Amino acid sequence: MALGIMAAMIAAVIGAFVVVVGIIAIFFFAIIGALMGAVTGFILHFVPILGPLVENGLTQIGIHNPDLTSIGAALGFIAGFFKSAQEHKH
């Protein structure tokens, strides 16, 4: 009986460790998404045609003086929570 209890405790510790690693991974992907979004927004700000087009579009919907870097970071952070699992077929 003691062996079964010990095995259950070890399984519980391993399970808790896996959950903590999973939560850390979710936030890691969200932070990486925010970084990628910020870099994309920064680059978009300097593209001659697209930058002003996006800024004018955001101004049209009521966002005055849009900061594309901040908007990209926010959208990247949100999108970081929605990573999909890809299945490769052979």
C-alpha cells in the first residue's frame, strides 16, 4: 500500500510540473508573439505605401495618431495565445 501511495505522489508531482511548464510555455509564446508584432509594426511604419495606408485606415475608424509598433505588439500578444497544432501527413 505504501508503494502505491508513493507512486501516486510521484505522479502528482510530475503532473504539477507539466502543468507549470505548460503555463510558462503559453506565456512564452505570447511574449514572442508580442515581439514579432512589434517588429512587424515598426517595419510597417517605414514602408512607403502600406504605412500611411494603415495609419489612414486606423484614423478613419477613430484611432487618432496610431502607433503601429504598439498596435502590432498588442495584436501579437493576443495572437500568441492562439497557436494551432499543425499535423503533418505523410
